[in-house]
Amino acid sequence: MTEIKPFQGIHYNPDKISNPSKVMCPPYDVISTVQQDGFHTRNEYNFIRLEYPKDKAGDNGEHNKYSRAKEVLDQWLKSGVLVQDEQPAIYYCRQEYKVQGERHSRLGFIAAMKIQDAKDSKIFPHENTHAAAKEDRFKLWMSVGANLSPIFVCFSDKERKVEKIFMTYLAVTKPLFEVTDDDGVKHMFWKLDDPKLVNQIVATLANQQLFIADGHHRYEVSCEIRRQKMAQAGKTTDQEPFNYVMTYFTNIDSKDLKIFPMHRIVKKLPGNLAFLEEFFRMDKIKSKDELMVMLAKAGQNEHAFGLYTRDGFMLIRLKNKALIDKTITEGSREYRRLDATILKYFVFDKLGVKSEDIIYTKDSVEVFTKVDEGEAEAGFIMNPVKISQLKAVALNGEKMPPKTTYFYPKVLSGLTSHRIV
């Protein structure tokens, strides 16, 4: 059964932090090492010191970045930089942003989501994960005893009940925080602790199917922490904080839920691309702008990719969909028809491209730049995954290839944290 509840969030103290834009940061998994350094120097109270602490010379099993994160959390709570709410609450977050010049406003809320046993779970992931990233989050969250950033989940609310509560009771009030991030996205954050209204939101999500959009590593880490804590405790009430994970929820039916494609940059091509003509229609394109328009149009009914090499731009389209089932034998029909799956089997596997030679990026400009500067031999421009595809693959109990989706915008780290011990 799907279950959510309010929690006593830990967040920055507005009386201590005059400019919250200086102390928030993106989730760890989209921060480069250069950005990590930048956030560390931006402000002494930037959340990066908890979310993505740095290694130091002389670190060992007892004294390391994870133990330092715990010391920082304890110190900030003691000094009042961070405060924990006395009343359990649900936290609304509205993000205003632009995509290709068009304005969007996505509404969501943060609550504690009950972790479910796999056999009867209604929480559906859609992407594979990497062990190293899970180990890092596990050590960090166990050390600080808290979920530091939420996982990102989609729910269905065709009647917009959650939005109506926000518009009636909170939209007319001043947010607790208002932050503009480095991408120009405005994040506004409200606290809702009225038990009657909170219960209406809880009831709206009761027993729903939930789809993990982002934060697969964090969800699996939460499951492992719960497993270990239950084993240590022996007898539990099933309501201990470690049975829940801090989660951002947004409406899957909203037009403002945006998925960006994840493009592939190939540093080294082991072979010649001439073989592609056996499977694909190859059209020379004059410019990157034309390529992007043609790719989007082709993607409405075909499996298509943009290809960029030093020889120029190409639009490549699969000749015949019947080739898919002949070439790809694993997975469901929905999985086999993902563009990322087709690219892997028809191009990368046939070429022998190594995984370490693939760079994933949501930024098409980076693809073109890497090739132009000689840092890569080819770039493959992708169309975004559709919500219907995500749901179908997840409901089949399958996982998409890593780095297939990029939900935008990300939910900031530092808005609130959730104690798990």
C-alpha cells in the first residue's frame, strides 16, 4: 500500500540566512568537481558541505568526508543555522523556468514516503544504478542520520487536488524561501502543517502507483538502510523514521513535467560508421539548428538520432521497425523500442564502443563542442523519452539503460532534510 506522511523537516533558519540563493545547491549527481569547488567557496553555510563533502589528505576510516558532514550538521543545528520544525509538515515547492523561451511552472511537494517491500511494492523505478554511487550515499546518510536530498517521484492527480490546496491556502502567502539557481530557475518553498489539509494530500496519494523519476540510487540506499536497521532492531513498529524516505512528488499529468534527452558523446570510435546505411536512412543536414528541428519531427513516428562528426551533421532514421525484434532479443516490446536501447544494439554494440568512452550529457552544445575541439570523435543527439514509455517500462518491472532520462528542473538540495534515526 502506498503511504506518505508529513515529517519534521530540517531547513535553514530564515533569521540566520539572509540570502538563501547562496546556500542551496543542486543534488550531488549533477554537480561537477569544478562546481563542487565553486559551491564550497560561495558561502560558509552552503549545503554542499553536507550534500557533497570533499575528500582531504589524511582521511581514514574514522575521520573522513562523511564524519565531517555529521560534524557540520550537528554544528549548524547547534548554532541555529539549521532548525528542525516542531510540527510535522508537508513542504510545497514551485519552480518557474524557461525551456526554449517558453515559460513553465512546476508544482510539487516534499513528504516522507513509506518504503515498500519489493514483492508488493507500488513504487516503480525505471533506471539501472551504479554500485559506487550507492555506496557513497549509504556512507553519507548513515553518518549524518538523515536523507539530505529527496528522491523524485511522479503521481497522478487528474483532478488537481494537491494543486487546489496550494492555490487556495499557500499561493497567496510569502514563501519560506525563494531561490534563483545558476540556471535561472526560481524555486519557492512553503510549509504546510495544517493537519486537515495534510490529511487530504495523504489521502490523494493513498494506494497509488508511484514512478521514480530521479534519485534511483537514493531510493535503493534508503531500502538498504531500512533493511539493516530492521535487522539490528529485531522488533519494530514499522513507523520508525528509517521506514520512510524524503520524497518530492509532482503530478505526472502536468504539462510542465519536462524530460530532457541524454545525449551520447563517443570519445573513440573503434570502427567506420559506413555500416549504419544497412540499418538506417542517412540524411546530410546543413546545421545544428536544422538537425534539432528535423530530429524532433522524425521522433514523432520514427526511431531517429542526430549524428555529429568532423564530417558534419547527419539525421539517421531506422529503416524498418521489424529490424528491432530481429536484432534485440531481450526485454519487453516497450524496452526494445526505447531509442537508447536501439542505439546501443544497432550502433554501439556493433561498433564495439566501450562504456568508458561514452560521456552522457543533457547539453547538446557540449556534444558539438567536444567534437569540434577534438575531445570526441562522434556525438549522438537523442530525442527525449516519453512519459508513457517510462510508465510502460517501469510497470513491466524493467530498467532503462543508465542515463536515459533527465527530469528538469532538479529539486534543490538544502530546502529540507529528513531525520532517519
